[in-house]
Amino acid sequence: MARVKARAKINLGLWVGGKRADGYHDLETVFYEVNLFDELSFEKKDGGGIGIITNKPEIPTDERNLVYRAAMAFFEEIGERRGVSIELVKNIPEQAGLGGGSSDAAAALLALCELFEKEIPKERLLAVAAKLGADVPFFLYGGTAHAVGIGEVLTPLPPLPPLPLVIVKPDFGISTKEAFLRIDKNGGGENIMQNVVQAVQKCDISGICQNIRNSFESVLMNPRIMEFKEALLREGAMGAAMTGSGSAVFGIFDSDKAARQAAGKLKSDGSVFYVSSDIQ
């Protein structure tokens, strides 16, 4: 049996450019892995096939599930038809911009290599991951990384200290497809990601906070997202932004104590709050 944790991410800034010939969009971002995670267990089974059980009945367990597709891609890559039973415990909220599905897929690829004792060259594993989704390659490594292209061209960055975070998941999700359609109509705005990259390289948390921008904030489908962002700043966040295409928003604080105090004041209306010191 193989057991793994699949951690979420936030985007320390995200710029989205125009649509490419392949249908994807050029983008630039800094991924930062956070200590909020799903848990996956994998066990060989006789007779072939991929079986998935989850702790949430609304999650599909067939080809619509990225973990299922990751397992299919793994068996195709090794050229064998094997059987595996997978248990997926979801803690990362969906339609949040936190990368839960992508992280699960990357964790599945790594766990299946371990379970079936297969060593896939790094370049091949990255190629398999990229076909599953633009964020999946990052999660093979985690940490902090600068990403360009569609998100698959990665440059590791110096590790940041654990950031005191409040992550707010509103009680609604955002369709990534619809968010990109709105970017196509309105554009992604100015790209200042290089300022964020330089701040990360210097471990300049203040500089990161001053330069966080997310192109999707200019095409928001629900004004409550900006209300949460403004509330985080009002409660003392040094910087705040939506992550990915939303709907989750994060604020960076100067201490875990300040983050916990802010989350305590803001809790309301069914939205879920995660505090860095609480998500172990």
C-alpha cells in the first residue's frame, strides 16, 4: 500500500495572457504550496481496473476524476494493465483555485510509481503530468516555483518561510472555463509578475504583498470575492488576492496570531476559513 498527502497551492500573483493556438492561455505565476491537503491511499488489486472511493459522494469516481485519469495515464505510460484500489479523502475545497484536483493527480502518479516499483524518467513524468492539467507538473515538486507557458515551464525558487495565511473559501465556486472566457473578452491587464519573482528570490515578504495581482480579479463573476479580499486587508493582512481563477481568497499576515484573530472576526455566512497554523 502507498499513502500520500496532496497539498494545495496558492498563486502569489497570476497574470493571464492571450489564448494560444492549442487553446490554452499563456500565463505567468508563482506557485506556493500550503499545508492544506487531501489524503490518498493506493493498493494493488487483482483482476485489473481502477476503483476509487471517496469521503464525499458528490465527487465522481470515473473518468471525470483526475485521479482516475492519472492512474490510466500511468498504466499507459508503463505499458501494463494493472489493478488498483484508491481511497481519496478530500479536504481541499473544489472550484476554489487551490489546485486540489491537480495535486491529487500528481500525488497519484508518484504513489503509483512507488506502489508498482516503476521508475519513470523525470522528463516523461512531467510530460504525462502536463497532459493531465497545466498545474499538475508543479505538484510533482511542490515548494515555491515560478511558472510560465501554460504553467508547465517551472523554475524552482528559494523556499519561503511558512507564511501566516488566512484562506477564505466562499460558499460558492467559480467555473474556470467561464473565467477564461471573460479574460478573452477583457484581457489580463498589466504583467508585474517579475516584481513578485524578485521579491521571492530576496525572501522579501513585504515586496511580495505589495505586488500581488491576479488577472482574474478584473473579470470577477461574484462581487463577494472582493468583499472578502477587502475584509482581509481591513483586518490587518499585509497583502491579499484571489488564488487561481477563484473563488478562494488568501491574506498574508505578519504572524499566525494575527491570522487567527482575523479569521475569528471574519467567520460568517457558510464560508470556510483555513488558517496556516491550524491546517496541519
